Amino acid sequence: MARLKRKKSRKLKLISKILIVVFLLIIGGLVFYYVQYYQALHSVNADFTSAKGEDFKSTKDPKLDDFNVLLVGSDSRGSDQGRSDSILLLHYDSKAKKPKVVSFMRDSYVDIPNRGKQKLNAAYSYGGIELLRETIQQNFKIKMDYYLMTDFSGFAKIIDTAFPDGVTITASKEMSKNIGMTIHPGKQQMDGKTLLAYSRFRYDAQSDFGRVKRQQQVVQGLMRQGISDISITKIPSLLGLVQGNISTNIPTKVLISMGQEMYFHPPTGLDSLTIPINGGYEDNRYPGVGEVLELDFDKNQSAIKKFLENNNS
């Protein structure tokens, strides 16, 4: 009887120790999560944080399966809106499970509501993401359902956290002017800083057109890399960085749905279109504005409509 009691006592002690270890692991995990999350969250650019809270007036039609997201890469400067250095439209069809990207040249000469004719990227400087949405909708006849804006310094941190071994990109030429580094041609693993410099370089024969092509290449590279490569231990830091360096009105439910779809069924490719299209613009210059791309809006509007509606493109 005494032996049975001792055996039962030892068993209870073992169970107690296991429960304590499990409890400590859970507590340790929560502490790790919150420390990583808040360290990442509080490392963001204060200027970008103060630039958030955009008044984006467009709303999603719940009856439609596809939606458009206005993607903006910005150099934030606190009270100054900064510049919209990259302007893209992400089109996603939840039935076809196929994303498409339209890149807008920032030197496109457009009519900015209540501001007159100016370069496209001036719209963000004048009135933030909402005026940029109005400008694109008015000039290109595209409805934007959501927006997503990121700070460039935050972009580099997010890439380094998500993909510590870098993102695979094949550079076609050597690049160094005004990017603070030298990128050599060939296939390589680019960290966040290098990836950002590569996507923003524009001092070659293709000028801004080459920069837009590289931005599309970077988006394709990130999609090929896939979120399944992200280590689970990096998720707390990544969530903090994303929350601090990205401003968006995309509902959490939609983000989770897209994330699950891309995790379990990553897209094999990305269709892309650059606006203006070939033969859809002329080079011009205006006093006080500088060199611009004078667009044939009928041609470019038709090209965008065809691109977005064609599921086999």
C-alpha cells in the first residue's frame, strides 16, 4: 500500500513538473513574441507613422470577387507628404487566384483634380493617397478598392526579416550611380537594402522605364520566394514591422484569405503591364514641370481594361 502511494506521488510530481515546464514554455513563447513584436514596431520611421491615417474614400463592392489595390512606395517626411516614388495597381481575382500588376510611370503628365496638369507623382505630394486615387481614377478610368502604402526604409527591414538569406534576382547590368553601392550583373541573393537600390535605379538608357521593369522583377522575385519560406520565429518581428511600416485599409479578413491562398497555392507567375504603353505616349517638356510623358489616354485606358479583363493574359 505504501509502495503504491509512493508510486502515485512520484507520478503526480512528474505530471506537475511537466505542467510547469509547459507553462514556462508558453510564458516564454509569449514573452518572446511580444518582445520581438514591440521591438520591431517601435523601430519604425516616426515620419512615416505621422503620415498614416490616410483618408481613402473608395469602398469595396462586396458583390465583386476581384479588387484593385493602389500600392505606393513613399519617401515620407513627416508633415511633408513626401514623394510617391513607386505607383502600382495590384489586381486580384479571388476566383481565378491570379494577381496582376499595372505600373504607372511617375512622369506621366496628368490632370490632377483642382491642381491642373502635373506629373502623376505630384498628386501624392499635394494631397496624399486620396488625391492620388482620384487622379488615377479620373485619368485612367480605374476604380481603386483599397490602398497599401509602405515606407522605403521599412521595406528593407521587412525583406531582411522575412528572407534573411536574401531574395533571388538576376541583374542584367552593373548599377552604381546614386544608389550608394555597386550591383554587379548576374544571378544573386539581394538583401533588403540592395533590393531597394536595385528597384529604384534609373540611370541607364531606359531611364524610368527600366526602373519600372526592375520593380516588376522584384515583385515577381518576392512572389517566387513565397511566404512558406518565412521562419515561424520571425513572424512576431515581421508582424511588428509590417504594422509599423505599412499603412492600408485592406480588411484583416481579406489579408488572411490572400495569405492562406498564397501559402498553400503560390502563384507561378505574375502578369504585368507598364503605363504608358509603347506607342501610347510622346516625350515633352513644360516650363515649371520639366520633362514629362504626354499620354494618349484612349490607348492607355483601353490597354488597362483589356489587361485586367483578360484571364488568359
